[in-house]
Amino acid sequence: MTTTQHRILIVDDNPGDIELVRIAFEMAGLPVVIESVSDGIEAMRLLSTVARDKALPAMVLLDLNMPRANGFEVLDFMCVRHLVDQVPVIVMSTSLQVEDRRRCLALGARAMYSKPDSIQDLRQLVEAFRIYLSQSSVGGPV
Amino acid sequence: MSLRRAVMIAVATASLLIVGLLIHLAKSGSASRALDETSRLSNDVTTAVAELDQLIYELMLQPHPRPVQQWRILSEDLQRLFQRLEEIGGPNHLVERLRSEHLQAHELFETIVTDSTFQTQALAQTNTAVVRLRRSRLTEQLLLVSRSLVNHANAIHRASLREQARIKHRDNAITIAALGATIALLAWLLGYIHQQVLARLEALRRGAERAAHGNLALRIADPREDEIGRLSRTFDHLLSEVHDSRKRLSEETALRASEERQRQLIDALPGLVWAARPDGTIDTSNRSWREQFEVTPDAPGYDWTELIHENDRAAWRSAWSSALANGTGFEIEIRLQRRDGWCWYLTRVAPLANDRGELLRWVCKASDINHHKQLEHHLRNSRNQAELLNQVGLDLVGELDIGCLTQRVTDTARALVEAEFCALFYNTTDATGDDAYQLYAVSGLPKEDFAGFGMPHATDLFRVTFTGEGVVRCDDVRQDPRYGRSAPHFGPPAGHPRVVSYLAVPVRTRNGTIIGGLFCAHSQAAQFTMQHERLVLGIAALAATAFDSARLIDAERRQRRLADQHASELARSNAELEQFAYICSHDLQEPLRMVSSFLSLLDERYRAKLDDRGRDFIRRAIEGSSRMHKLVRDILAFSRVGRGERAEELIPLDEVVDEALANLQTTIDQAGARIERSPLPTVRANRLQCVQLFQNLVGNALKFHGDAAPVVTLGASHDGHRWRLTVSDNGIGIDPAQHQRIFQVFQRLHGRDQYDGTGIGLSLCKKIVLAHGGDIGVDSQVGHGATFWFTLPDPSELEQTPLSGLHVLGTPSPESVSEAGAS
């Protein structure tokens, strides 16, 4: 068990999903500080602030289907500002079609996952996130 | 050298010779005469000396003074003779001798005389003897001298004779030489003349003779530069002139003959023929002119072009003057006023030239083309009518608007029969097809002028047309018994245009219904012929057909519009449905996932705090949500087929099956199944959908197995233009009564406790196959396994005829692929 804590930004309009991810991290014994915003506009506002303060999160979990501005717009925003080079962006969506995958990768997303149906599957996914966190250059231990 | 000079030189030479000879002879004659005189003088001297001797003798005999006297006279004579001899050129030395000897003689004589004279008496008396002796000696001396004189005189005489003979010989020789030379000269001259004159003159004569006999082509061709040479050349020239003129003469004669023949010929020719001199003066016309026209073109003092129709005259004049200017012919159609009236002529004017290209004559020929013109007129009329008919036919075929159509028919009918006005009355129905009413079209009059008269009443005259009894054609309709017998107008209403010629034709459709009538009218009598009637009948038939087709097409259009409307509505509803299914499925997933996730969380965290029943509830809730999840995913996949982007490519089905089997590997292993494969073709299709198709079919085959381990066989065959692919199993089989039902969505044949599934798998397969332009089905009996088959187009044939109607296929998500639908 490491004592370092990573900051993670979750962009999702479903509070249940955010809660589930938090629990999954807890259960996996991965201490992280989770910030969350519920739509794309908020996400972009927050990201521009933290980018200016040089306080980028260690990872961004991004939903696609959101009110006001969707996940593609957020990705585009991050891509244009080269944030995707500094922060791994993981796209989590209910269903992913081939075109969506291609588009996300083109915009700089690190990986795409369908949202799991059970807490067990989610915990396995969190184990995978551990690798991205260890690779992340920003949002290190606080 | 000219002959003249040659002869002159020759003659001059001969004359010189002869003159020279004569001069010479004259000179030698005078010399001869001198010699003669010398000779004579010398003779005289001899004679005189002899006389002197005589005198001496006399004196001797008788001294007497007379002989002395005489002697002295003679001596003086001698002196003169000597003088003369000297003058005429006698031999000087001899003459000198003569002179000296005479002097001697004279002295001697004087001595003797002195003696004799003074002593004559004494002689006789005294000493006669002595005197005598002395005298004798003197006399003797004297005689000796005298002898010498005679000798010398004779010598002179002989010398002169000799000289004379020599001169004579020389003269003879010279004369002979000169004469010889002259003769030779004359002989040469003769030869020369023969050769240079006579022979050539002979040649000339012979040439002239032959020329006289007609050989005008011969030439003497004497190149010499003398008179005869020139004469010969002049002769040659003359001959060639004669030859040429003879030739010209014969040509002219021939021309005259041919002109005469021509004249006879053109008289014999049909049609009008006339001819003009190169300057355009007409000098010939043939018999037809004289027979058919009041005047002929060659009539003096008359402008024949007055015969040409005034509309054609200017054209003729300009063509004629330009022909005269350019020397080229032309062709023109003109009307000429014959005795029997105007007549069309096709007139050709051609220049006639000789072989040297010189214009000789203008020849004009005019053929009567009245008949042609009439034919042409008829032909043009017929062609115009045919064109009108053709055009109206074409227009009617294309025209669907009834109003335009009827107007067009009416206009054409009027144009064809040249009527003053035409009207077409016809029955029609409104859009609903219920209300029948009558409309009309008018040509030749403004439609408003006609509006006041309304529709034709069912008068006796009109009725026959609308009842279809036949065509009515009247030269004067007012004479028709049906005319003017019906109320209210008893004839045409007031203000109606005058109608005399009348032609009415029913418009009858193919099924025999009279839908209207076509009426043509003219204010003049007898305007409409049988031909017009036939034409209007044709137009009416065309119009009827056009009415029919316009109605048909109108109906068809209405139907097509309806069908199009339905189709677009259907397409919209389909699109909405698909969008709805997609959104539904997608949005249903979210809450469902929440349910299942939190249920699983509940199960994991609080399992220990629940009793068995609580755990069972949770399990059931998880199962339910899981099935719901599958359902939603399958519906999502189902709705995606036929949605999304076109993603077709050439794919080898072997690779597709590899992928499908890999996805099913766990199931295959669990069931202990055997998959028997054979090589599959390459098709043009959406890859993911094909994977799903095989995955679903093989998945089904694995799922519905009986007691035996499942054996799945994949196969392919070609039925001529499509691939037929089969997936066979040895499973439980399907009742043939259910074969249709299993491909319907949400249809299941088994309880969920027997075989799990959503009832979407096969319907998804069907949708995929149909979207690819194929077909799907099953051959099966219960308990004997099942063979699912589907067809896909052969891409090699698709290359040639691309399927435009092919639906664009979406792509399934990996999740939906991973689990095959079941029925």
C-alpha cells in the first residue's frame, strides 16, 4: 500500500458512476483524491484553471454523453491546449462504437472503456488505472 | 554571197578580160601599123635608092641636069623617109647608118655632079679618058654606098617584118589566153547558175507544183542567204499562210455546216432554245418559240424579256448580265407569257467556246416545268400537312395539359384545312371524376368573341356529331336540310361569324366513346374537300388518343405521387424507429447499469449481513438486470443494422469465421463441440456484421444441442450468381411450422430455463443478410439437426452491376458481438 495520493478528475453527469468509481478505488486500496464535474463546460473551465495553476490532475476519466458539452468537445479542448500530452485521459462510456473509438484516439485519449455492469468488473478496471497513474507526469502525490 | 554579186563579179571579170584583150590588140595593131610603115618606108628607101642608082646610071650615060635635079629631089625624099622612119621608131642604128650612108652618097653624087657639070664640055674635049675614069670610080663608090643603103633598108624591112611576125604571134597567144579565160569564166558562171539558180529554182518549182497539188504542208527550207533562199522562205511562208488560211477556211466551213446542223437540231429540240452572240445579241431561236409565243427573242427591236413575269424579270436580267460579264452559264426558273398563258420554265444558259477557249455563242434552253411546279406545290402542301400532323402528333404525345392539348388540336386542324376558324368542344370530368362538363377551344377567333355563344345546343346539325353518327361536310351549310331548324336561334346566334363551308368531325376515343367534336368553318362556299375531311378525321383521332393518354398519365401521376408520399413517410418512420431504438437502448443502459452495479456492490459488501433469502433476492435481482442488459444490447445491435455508415469491403469469409469462432472459443470448449469447416468465398460485406452473423448462427448451433456433443459444419456453394453459405448442426432441430417464426424479433421456442436468449439473434441475422441483398432460411426437422443457410451476392458480379439499393450497415459493438442472440 502506497501512501502517495493522486488527484483524479472525473467528468460524468451520473453521480452514481462517480460514487462507484470512488468505491472501486477505495476497495482496490488506491488512495486518490477525486474531483468531479458533471458536464463538459464545467470540465473545460476547471481544466483551464488548473492548467494555469500548474495543478493538473494525474488522470481524467471522461464520459462522452453529457449535457451542455459532450466528451468529444472536452477532448478537443484538451487536445488543442496540449493537455492530453500531460494528462492521461480515459474515456468511459456506456457504449462505444467503432467510429467513437477512432475519434477519441485521434483527439488524444489514452484508452476507452465501456462502463462495467458490476463492481467486480469496475475494480478490475481500477487495477488497470494504476498503471496510467504510475505513468502520469503531473498531479503527483499530494 | 548573193547571186547577183557573184554574177556581177563574173561578168566584170570577163569584161575586164575582153577589154584588156581589145586594148592590147589595139595597141599591138598600131605597133603593127608602124611596123608596116617601117616596112613600106624601107621599101620606099630601096625603091628610091634604086631610082637613084638609075639616075646615076643615066647621069653616067649622059650628063644632063635633069637627072641631077631628080637625084636631088629623090635624095630629099630619102631624107624625109629617114625622118619618117625615125619618127615611127624604126631601128635607130640602121636609120643612122642609112643617114650617114646617104650623106656619103650625097657627097659622092655632088662630087660627081660637080665634075660633070663643070667639065662636061671639057670632058668631051680635053681629058675625056681621065675624067671618065674618075667618074667611073666615083660612080662605083656611089653605087657601093647605094648598095649598102639598099642592104640596110632591106635589113630594116626584114627587122620590121620579123617584129611584125613576133607581135602577131604574141597577140595570138594573148588572144587565145584571154578567150580561154573568158570561156572558163563563162563556164563557171554557167555551172554556178545551174547549181545555185536553176537547181534551186527547180526545187522551188517542184515545191510549187506539189503545193498546187494540195501538199500544203511541205517546206523548201532553203537556208541560204541569197535571193532564191529568200524566195524559198517567202514561198514557205506563203505556203504556210495558205495552209493556215485553208485550215481556217475549212474550219469556218465546218462551223457553218455545224451551225446549220445546230439550227436544225435546235428547231427539232423540244422546249425553247435560243442563242446569242458573245456580246449577248440574240440571233437564233427555235421553232417552239415561233409556235408558242407572240414574239421570239431574236425579233429585232423588241425586248423579249417583257415576256418574263415581272417577278422573275429582275432575276433574269441580273443573271444574264453577270453571265455576259463573267462568261459563265447559269440556271434559273422563270415564268414566261405564252400564247396560252403563263408557264414556268427551267432556263439554262451556257457559254459555247471553241477548243481555244474563245467564247463563240451563248446557248439558252428553257424547259416547261409547269407540271413539275404543280407537283412541287402539291408535294409541298402534302409535306407541310405531314409535318403539321407529325408535329401535332409529337406535341400531343408530350402534352398532358388538356387545355393546351385541345388548343393545339384546334390550331392544327385550322392550319391543315385552311379554315377561317375552328372549334373543338369536348366533355371532361373534374379531378374527382364525378362532374362531367363541356369545354371548348377556338382557333382563328379570340376565345372571348366566342364566350357569348355558350355551348352548342343539341340542334339537328350539331347532334349528329356528338352522337357519333358521322362526319358532316357541307359546301354550303345553309342548303343543308338540318340547318336553321332548331330553337332558339334557328341558325347561328346573332353576332356569330358567317359560316358557309362547314366540316364537323366527332372525336372518338379508343373504346368508342364520343368525347367531343371538331368543327371547321369558312365564310366561302366549297372550301373543304374530301382530303380535308380525312385530315381532320386524322387530327380528331390523334386528339382522342392524346386525351386518353393524358387522362391515363394524369391518373398514373396521381398514384405515383401517393406512392411517393407513402414511401417517404415510411422511410421517415423507419428512420425515427431506428433512432428511437438506438436512443432507447443506449439510455436504458445507464439506469440498468446503476442497478446491476449497486446490486453487485450490495452483494459483495453486505452479503454476510443477509440471510439466505435476502441473498437469493439479490441474486434474482442481479440475474434480472443482467438479462435486461443483454436484451437492451441486442436491441441496440439490431437497431444498428441499417443505420450508421456504409462500411462494406471485400472480405474473405474464412477470416470472418476465424474471428467468430475465436469469440465463441469458451462456449466451444465448454460444449466439447467440433467445428467442421470448408473453404469459404470472399464477399463484399460489412465485416463486423458478418462476424456477428456467423457468431450468432454458430452460437445457436452450439446452444441447441441434444445429448450428443455438438458438431457444426460450415459450407459454401455457388448457385450461378450468388454464394449460398450453410451452418449445419446435429442438434435438437426445429419444427418446420416454426421456420418462419424464428426469424421474427423476440420470438422464442423454448423456456428460459431450457435455453437462455433474448429472441433477437436470428432476427438480427436476417436483418444483416437482407441488408446485404441476400436471403436467409433454415432446413430442419425436429430431432434431426438444423441447417441454416443464407445467400450473399457474388462480388465479381457486383462489380458489373453495383447494387444501389443496398442498405448501409452499422457496426456492432464488441460487447454485442461477444454474445450471440438465441431463439
